[in-house]
Amino acid sequence: MKLGNTSIRRSKPAVFLAALAPAIWLGWHSLHNHLGANPIETITHFTGDWALRFILITLFVTPLRRLLGTPELVRFRRMLGLFAFFYGCLHFLTYFVLDKFFDLNDIGQDIVKRKFITVGLAGLLLMIPLAVTSTAGWIRRLGGRRWQLLHRLVYFSAIAGVVHYYWLVKSDIRLPVLYGLILAALLVYRLFALRANRPADVNRMKLVHIEPQTPDTVTLRFQLAGDKPLRPKPGQFLTFDWVVGGKKLPRSYSISSSPRQTQVEVTVKKQGVVSSFLTEEAKVGLQVAARGPYGQFYFDETRHRRIVLFAGGSGITPIISMLRHIDEIGAETEITLFYSVRTERDVIFERELERLRQRLPKFNCVVIASKPGAEWQGLRGHVNRQLVAAHLESAGDRTFFVCGPAGFMAGVRDILLSLGVASGQIRQESFSLDSAAGKSVASAPAATCTVEFARSGRRVEASTGLTVLAIAETNGIEIPYSCRTGQCGTCATRVLDGDLEMDIEDGLDPKLKAQGFRLLCVGHVTDHVRLDA
């Protein structure tokens, strides 16, 4: 069931009138003296009843839209919530004006002595900040996360309303009990939804050892808090929340240690702000939070019997994890590694690779340097078609893993395709947004696009040079994410209309892609898109 923009615009007046109908009914019967022997009590109960009903209806919007697959229903939630506040105010004003005639002293005594009035007033007061901050402007001011946390007060207001109603009635408690059961079901749903959508587990880590690899590369070894096992797959990565200069800077690094080790190692080459800090300033004892492991770029001994590995520079880091894993489990995997470096001083894990050469009988390691010194005895130049063809009898049942700079990966991919390798046999890993086919969408001339967030009820205009995740964050719309590089799949979101151009899609499950999901952290809009977010 899908509702278009036109359908929503047409439906809103009808929903508004339906929500106003109880007040109209009450006004009509008041004018005609049809409210029974005690009209004040009738009005008080009637307005309180409808306030509680509208709170429950508002809370029911989210599970209903997910059940029906109609995210557009979220656009009615603000209106329904404001009607809950409207009827709640009428309920209180009936008590304040008609029942107590503005007698503040009497009202104060009631609030202190009569517990159902105390809890009812508390429920109404909780609704005030929700009503005030219900606009899009307040969402932007508070930010998506703080706004959502604030609006969870609606559950406490609803609980207060049910308790108020239950303590108010003297004998027939069937209706407040029914409302309580409905609210309990909604709370249970909320808890399960939070659990299903909770962010990936955060691992607390402590730096326990630093080992230089090359003049600008170090391996950092971390101990996990509580010594809990991480259990990554060989080749996966972690997203670290580094704090440098007082700023939180998330960065993703491949795990270079074997998955079977209790401690975790990452190998970092000096390239930017964070890597400069890690290679030059990081000290033993440094603590950091890391999310993951993530990524589809990993070796599986049950499926990958013959593998060809291509590493450019620091792209060797996930590759060495695969090799260490193969060595430790004693797998009979046939391996060919092409490792491209600039000079002989840039060979990371040089001693480890030599050790693995001796231990793995089916391991062929080819190291090629583009600008080596005169004493270099190995191959010179770049990975090329002739070199690859000379070391491969056939593409056949091999799986090809490629990791390195964007240009290196694009060149290797072209070589493999020219040799008859199917694209499905090639796996790539990169944490650079310009890694897709060696190009960057963000570097193209920026135009204006329109992004519609169906769940949030927001429609914004932005630059095509921004990712959709960046557009969402700028406008206070919360999207779950982890790696920000298209590798982990956390930000996968269904596209309801239009489409996104993704820089890379390694972290997107093909089944999800077929269902219309796209990765927002590396997705760009060329014109218009509507998202289930």
C-alpha cells in the first residue's frame, strides 16, 4: 500500500476533520443540553478519554506503517499528537474553569492530596515540550538524536494518562485496563524495535603494543575490554571513533591480525590527520571505541579454494589477515599474491611474508616496486596484463581479492576483465569515497536535488555533491550508520521513488539491492528521490 504526495495532501483535511469530530460532537451536545445530569463530569471524562485515545493512536502510527509497508503514514503523526495535546488541554481546562472556577488554592490542595490528579497533571505537563518542539524547525535546532530522545516522553505521558484514568474510576475499570493493555503492547513493540535497530556493538579497546613496519607505517595491537572475543572474518575491518585534537573522527581500518588471535591488530600508514596521529603520537594505554567487524571483503576457506590477491601499498593489511588465517588453520588453499609498492622501503610485513612463503607450500608471492633503489633484486614497474597472465594458468574457479588505492584497483580490475575473469569473481576493498571505478561523484559539478524522507515527513533541497547521509545529518534526520564508506551496510535504506548513484556498494547485500535498498553514506541524488527514512 503506497500513498503518493497528492493522496496525502487530500487525506490530511479528512484526518483533521475526523480528529476534530469528538470536539464538534461535544460542542453540539453542550449547546443543546444533552450531556446528562452532570454535564461537567461528562465533559471532563469525554475530553480525558479522547486525549488518551489520541496518544495511543499517535503511538500506533509507527507499527502500523511498518505493518502495511506505508511509511507515508508518518506524516499524520504530528497532527494526531497535537490533537492529543488539544484534548488534554480541554480536559484540564474543564477541571480548572468549570469544576474549580479558577480557585488556585483548592486546585493546589487537590494536586497534593488526590494522587490521580497529581499523575494526570504530570502527564499533561510532559506533553507541553512535545507540542512546542513538534515542528521541523525544532528538529533542526535540537538535532535528530536529541529530538527523538525528547519525544520519548510521550510514553511516560501515556503511562501517566492510563494510571490517572485507572485511579479516577471507582468501579468499572474495564476501559482503563484495555488502554493499559494497548499501551503495554506498544511499549513491548518499541523495545523490540529498538533492539532490532540498535547500533552495532561497540568494543572498548586499549592499545598495548606499537610495532613499526616501515618508515611511515605502524601496527597497533589492542586488547579488548573484558577479553571478549571479536571473531572477525579474515579481511574485515573495524570503524574506530578516534579523538584527535578534541574532535571525534571516525575512521575505518582493516584488521591485520588473524581472526583467531585474542588481541586485535590494525596497520596504519601515515596519510592524513588521524593516521598521522596514530603513527607519530599514539602511546601505549590509548583507549578507543570501535564498531564492527564489518565488510564483505573476506576469505572463506569453505568456498575459496584458489585465490589471487592484489595489494597496493597499505592494501596489504586485510590480505595479511587472510594469509595468517590460512596458515593457522592449515588450509590447502592455492594462493598467488601480487604486491605493488613504491620502493623496497615500503614493503609492509616483509618478514611476515617471507615466513609465510616458507610455511605455505601453495603460496606464490610476487612483489613489484615502481621506483626501487639500485640494490632492489625484485621486479620493477607496475602490475600489468603480461605479469598477471604469466602467473595464472586460467581464471577458472579462482576468487580475486583486490585492495589498494582507487587507481590501482581500477587498473587491476581492467586487467582481470581483459583476461576473461568474470566480474562476479572480483572482490574489492577500499575506504575511499572515490574508489568506485576510480572516479568520484562528489568531484563532479554540483547541482540541486530534492530528497524526501517519508518517515520523517521532510522534503529538502540540497547539493548533488553531498551524500544522502550528509544531507540527512544537516537537516536533523537520524540515519543509522557505522563506516560511512559503503562497506558495512548499516545505512542501507529502501528507495521508494527515484534512485541513488552509489560510489561503491560492497557492503550492500544483493538481495537488499534487488528490493530497492541503497547505501546512503555513499549515495548521491541526481534529481529527486524519496526514501523510507
